[in-house]
Amino acid sequence: MAEHENLSVVLHKKHDLRLEKRPIPDPGPNEVLLKIDSVGICGSDVHYWQNGEIGDFILKEPMVLGHEASGSVSKVGSGVRHLKAGDRVAIEPGIPREIDEHCRAGRYNLSPTIFFSATPPDDGNLCRYNTHDANYCYKLPESVSFEEGAMIEPLSVAIHACRRGGVTIGSKVFILGAGTIGLVNLLVSKSMGASQIVICDLSMGRLEKAKQLGASFTIAVDRGTSAKELGQKVKQVLGGAMPDVSIECTGTELCEQAGVYATKSGGVLVLVGMGKPSANIPVLDLIIREVDVRGVFRYCNTWPVAVNMLASKRIDVKPLVTHRFPLEEVLEAFETTKKGVGIKVMLKCDPNNQGP
Amino acid sequence: MSQGVSRPTNVVTVEKRPIPEPGQNEVLLQMNAVGICGSDVHYWQHGKLGDFLMRKPMVLGHEGSGTVVKVGAGVQHLKAGDRVAIEPAYPLHNDDFCKSGRYNLSPRMFCCATPPYDGHLCRYYAHNANYCFKLPECVSSEEGAFIEPLSVAIHACRRGRVKLGSKVLICGAGPIGLLNLLVAKATGAAQVVICDLSSSRLEKAKEVGADFTILVTKETPQELAQEVEKVLGCMPDSTIECTGAEFCVHTGIYSTLSGGTVLLVGHGPALVSVPLLNAAIREVDIRGMFRYCNTYPMAIAMLASKKVDVKPLITHRFPLDQAVEAFETTKKRLGIKVMLKCD
């Protein structure tokens, strides 16, 4: 039966994505075997598919894609106490391999030898069955769906970004980019008590969605807008005030610059988008106005918070899932994501559970 | 009374001006010692600094200490005879920045020797009493005058998150770099490595407590970062960049441990090409600083307890009427700190 074959989405090299049957693994000590349910497609999955590499991470061997996943426990390995067969879980893809200074200090995302699903050479979760470290599988209450569980990964990017930015009650926040990442940052900022959220994008359609999800103000940017002009526009819509935190989600140099200019003195610009290795930055402005520039690398200590926020219905990620495809239609799913149509595309890996 | 005055025509002269009366909440000070800063030299040479443009003659000097001669109305905490260190910049409006303790970021500030405000390179000067800090007997007037540049270093080390056990890289061994070295060590940094183009500056750095020095020659920033790691045995948690040179900004980013901080003290051009992705994906924070805030009481305490010794950094002294020679000496970058004696 289809559900007992471990159908997996394997990237062999760029442009060469294949559906293969792989053996169902056995969970080792402290691991669980998961029957995967929902997996979201990330821009990075598409990037590996199109380019075979991201920065220093280069695909050299076939690799299973997918790192935004949820599923149910099929079998537990030895030593696993907090999970049992049947438990529904969300999967945190980054697992440190050694207890180094970063791990001990609680910033395990910075550990250089960390395992990360679907980053070469580590396999991801776009399959029917996978094993995973049980400490990085978080039980989902009944009130949280598998798709919400899979959304915890991009939501975590936002939780970490908003934390790094110091978003808190009364914050004025400026988000650059209204794609999936901009939108999750919008949701999290609101949850953290931000009083006003300005979001900008090139696309009116994306800005409309942002407004529906709670943006206080939207700014349509066109290709002719300069970084300083964008900064000025933000000040204008905020009635002369400047944002305490700016969250850059596009990776473009223009927005990195605008983020500096827009931010209030003493505030923080968080860089989520990944830009070019070298960027021209208004350094003197950030120096004399004490605007901190802080990047983010993935996240740490976010899953428990995310599960609670979803369970208590304080955050609603369901509107962000716009497309779903069965695992077998992975290529169409990837093409849809690549076209930038909709927001989050989900792959459904359990043939018996194809709904949201 | 004599004052060292810079004119927009890039001439510094010594002139006589009237002795001011202290206003409400002010004190009249007889000036004791005033240090010369790179910015004083810059105004002298260029008549401007960034957006601050000289439009009329301006008294220079913002690193000063003096003795209270007369108190204005409302002054409770100072009396005639008290020796004080002068915090030269203070906010003019009690805005949100002031209320939250970051008064240095207030958009409208008074600042000595920043156009259009006069400094205190003179014999008599009146200042806001809330920004005059009493010096104990054991802290000399020269040490008091040193509190201003020391404050730059205190604010830098705070913003740079230097703390007990930190490993610190300092780029530049000029006066600011050396002060950061003193403050970093006093803050409890375990090891400080400092780099510079000049071996004599590095010798001074070694004398005042640098654990390691690196003479920069032809390396690329990445190579220098590797040298730093080799010499320290690990990557620094904090880098304090005191040169304003793009090369050092790059070095700071490449050198710093993931999760660490690069603190930019030195000013460079408006737009700088920066290895931003490297910093971002390793969560190396890039922070700048504008002057300082809430540093004077701490500086006085550290000088009084002898935990920080700035005296080795004072290399030249001139009487006020030899101000021009003092400025020429500073401009030539001879020595470290040039002091003018005003009494």
C-alpha cells in the first residue's frame, strides 16, 4: 500500500528532483520514527532545486528536501520518555551535533556542526517516514492541526527575529517585504504587543493580504524609490514617529539601507533576508544614531512558544496556507512555489490525510 | 581672560573674552586642564565636522575640568572651591530619549565646541551644574579632564558588551583604542588583542596592558582575522573598532565569534561596503555609538579607586597661551594626549 512505502522527494542535482522509494528507517536511541503528515515548501528548497547550492552549502550527494514538517510518532527508540506512538508532533529541523559553547549558552542555532534537515548533506522530511531526534519533536495538542504544526518552522523564523529585534508591548515595527516571512513577522509582532506595524512591498496583492492580517499601514514601493525616500515614507505614515524595530525580509540592498534610515535612533534593524555577501550600508548613520544591525540565523528555543501560541489561538497561521498538493505532485507544488503564486504551499505526505 | 578660539578661516587664536555669570542651575568654573581631541583639530583644519558647520568663531575644547568659583541660582550639590569634571554634552529638552536614559541620542543637545556652542578652552567658563561632577581629592584635574575620552571608551565597552571573561579585539592603538584597552581590562576582559599600523603605538599598548599586539602590514581582513584567532586561541566575543577604516570594519566582522558584537567607534564615509551576510548569518551584531551617557560617575569611581590609570596617556602639557603650539603637536600625532593647562 502506498502509505507503507517511504516515498521521498530527493534532489539529485540542480533541476533534478525525483520521487523515490527509500527504506523506512529504524529509530535509534533517543529518536522517534515519524509518519510525516504535512511539509511546507520553503524558498530555500526551491533555491537548492534551481541552483544546487546556497552560499557555502553545496549539494554533492542526493538529498531529501523539506524542513517545515509535522507528523505522528510511529515508533519510539530507546530512552525516549516524553513521546509515545500516536503522538502528533511538530519537527524542529536543526539539531546540534556537539555540546559546544553556543549550545551551553542556549544559542544552539549558532553551533557550526549542527544537523539541519534539507541542508546538504543532511536529509530533510519530504517523505512518508523519517527518524528524528526525539528532543526536537514537540507534541501538538489536538487543537493544533498538522499544517499549523508544519507552519511552526517559518513562524519560528519570525519569533527569533522579533526577539532579536526586541519587539515588545507598544513597539512600532517596520517590516520590509510582505512575502511569507514578512507576514509571519507581522503576526508575531502583533502577538508581542506591537502597537503599529508598517509593511512595505512591491506587490499590491501582497500588501492587501498584509492589511487583512493586521498591518496598521502598508507602503507600496516601486523600483524608483530610493532607500532614503522609503525611510521618509515610513516616518510620514507613522505621523512623524520612527519605528523602534525594522525587520528586513527581502535580502535586497535597497531595503537593508532603507532599514537603517527608517529606524529610530537607539532602535534595531533585524536582517532576516539573505543578501549579497557584500552590501553598501549607511554605516555612519547607524553609528551616530546607535541603530543596531542584527542578523538572524534560523532560530532557537521557539517551538514550545509557537505550540502554545497556536494552541491558545493567539496566532492564526491558517490563512497563510494557500495551496496543498499530495506528495506525488511534488513537481507541480515546487513550480507553484517558484512562481510566487499564493503564500505557503503544503505537501501532504500521508495518503490517508490530505486535508488541511 | 584668554580663550583658544577657532575661526572659520582655519586659524586658531588666543583672545580675551569677558568672564561669564553663571545662570540658573549653572556654575562658573575656573578651568584647570583641558585635553585636545581629534575633533578640535578637525574643526581647526576644516571648519566643520559631518553636519556641524562653523559659522562664527568658536571656543574649542570639550575635555575639561575646573574649580567652581561661583554657583548660580538653584544649584544645591556644588559650592565654590569644588573641583569638577565637565560633561560637555547635555540634552536641551526632556524628551523620550532623556526619560529612558539614552540622553546622548536626543536630537537637540548642547555640546561644548560643537557649532554653534563654545567649548571651554579658556580660563573661566559657565556650565550646567547637573553636568559637572565633583572630583574627590585623589583624582587630579588632569585625570578629571581625561574623563571625557574615557567616557567614550566606557560607552564603547558597554555597547560592545565587554564583560567579565570577554576576549576583545581592538582595532587601532591611538588614544581611543588605548582607553578602550584600559576600560576593557578594568571591566574584566580576560584577554585583549590590539592591532595597529604603528609599532610604537603597539609598544605603548603593551605597556598599558594589552595581552597581545598585532602589527598590521599587507594582510587582507580575512588574514588578519585568522591572525587574531591564532594569537588569542579563539575568536573574540567583542571587537571595538577605533579607526573608521573600512579595512578594520571588515576585519572586525570576520574576526568576531558568532553571536558576538562589533562596536564601531571610528567614523568613516557615509556608505561603506560591508561583509554584511557574514555578520548576519553568524548573528554578529553591528553597533555604533554616539558620544556617551551615564559615564561620569563611573569614571570618577574608577579613577578614585585607581582601577584605571590614565596618567601614562598624558604625554604633552602646554600653558593656555601656547595653545597654537599644542594644536600643532596634536595635529602631528606626536604622543597620545596633549593637555592644556588653563590656570
